[in-house]
Amino acid sequence: MGKPRSIEWPDKARICVTFIVPWEVWPDNFGTHESTQRTAGHHIPPPNAPFKKSLSAVTEREYGDRAGIWRLLELFQRYQLKVTFLMNGLKVEQFPDIVKEIQGQGHEFSSEGYVHEYSFMYTKDEERESIHKTIKAFEEVLGEKPYGYLSPGHCHTDNTLDLISNAGYVWWADPLNDDVPYTVSANGRKLVVIPYNIAGCHDYSTYGTARTPRDLLQIWKDQFDYLYMEGERGFPKFFSINLHPFVSGVPYRSKVTDEFLQYIKGFPKVWFARRIEIANWWLEKGY
């Protein structure tokens, strides 16, 4: 690993900003003591409880489907943003009319596995089956396969790269080890790694912790400002922001996202891109 090199974004942009919306569906055991999923702030019934599931955790996630997703879509429309949606195969099947409407608005659809189960819970064959079921769901509902992949919880395995390369994906978001994209090779194919986020910059950092959305807003501004400065000095980077509908779709969190968009829209030379655009640019430039 050598010294960071200078890259170029379209129209000499000083920074690329990309938004990704993980709109997910959880395993059947979600909200039980058997689940590996995070449920901060909820009382999970103990193994000896007559009723095994926390319905408060379940209905909190449903908030994203009923209210949060619409608030985020309105925000994107108001700022004329095209973003990347990250969905499970089962989620696409659950909301076919909505995802077709979103597709018609010009947003990108990328995928996780079939449900939001961490890949380290799967054998290689089970992980492969989850990926293939997801691709089939996308093709049947949206008429196209997904070209970007993130393992649920970005918990990939030693098998993931090989599996998604064979499945024809173009970009991969699991590795969290850079603030510019880079390429990896598997099975004679190149994939563009576009890291999902930077630790502490994601909306989940305000979920079940002492950090407030206003704390996160300042972190976003600081991150943007420093990366923008590096871009001015000839070393452009990218800034990825993830917005879960059940988290960022809550009004007091949507408010700070709105303020952040107002802030960065005031800067020149910012490239707002879907991830497939970043990947295609990277491959076209031969980086």
C-alpha cells in the first residue's frame, strides 16, 4: 500500500457525495433472544418467557415501511438527488409497486442477501443461495439484476468476493478500509470496492446511544469540510452517507439530513452520484 494517489472526478469535482438507503427485512427470529440483530432500547424476552418476541422492536422497523421511506423520498425529490437503494430480495418482493415507482424516479437498486441475516451465520452454499434468490427477485420484480452488493451488516465472509464476482456484481461495499474506491479481482473479473461508510458517520451511530442527530450533523459537516479541502488540494475523495428508513426517516433525524443537504448544496464542484455511476467511472478511467 503506497502513498494515496490523486484521482479525478467528472467535471473536476472536488468531492463525490453518495447516499445509500438500506431498506431491509429481518429474519423471522428478529426480536428474540436467538437473533443476532441489534435491537437497542428494546426488552428481548428471556428464553423461558411464554412469548418469545419483542414486538416493540418489530414495529419500530415497520416504521420505516409505513412512514420513513416516504419522508426520505420526499427529501431526495426536493433536492433533486438520485441515490442508491440497498434492498434484500425478500424486501423487493414485499413491495413490488413501491420499488417500481422508485425505480422510475431514477434511483439505483443494489442488494444485500435475501434477508438481513449476517453472512457469518451461513455456509458457503447457504450464502450463495441467498445471493441467487436475491438476484432472481430483482429480475422478476424490477426487470434487471442488481449490480452492487453489501453483506447484511457489512459482515462478509471469506467466500463473499468469490460468490458475488461469479454472480456478476460490479461494485462491492463491504470493506471499510479506504476513502476512495479501488478495484479487486476475482474469477478473472474486476469489481470496484466502494466502502459503505466511515465508522461514526452513519445514521446508526445515533441509534440506542448517547449521540444525538445534531452531534452527527456536526460530524458530517466536519467530514465533508476536510474531504473537500483535500479535493481542493488535488486529492479528491468520496463521502458515503447511509440513511435507514426506520432511523433517518424519523422527523428529528430527517431535519438534520435536510440541513446537511442545504449545507453541502452551497459548495461548488460537488458530484452527487449513485454508486453504479462511481463504479462505471472508476472502471472507465482504469483506476
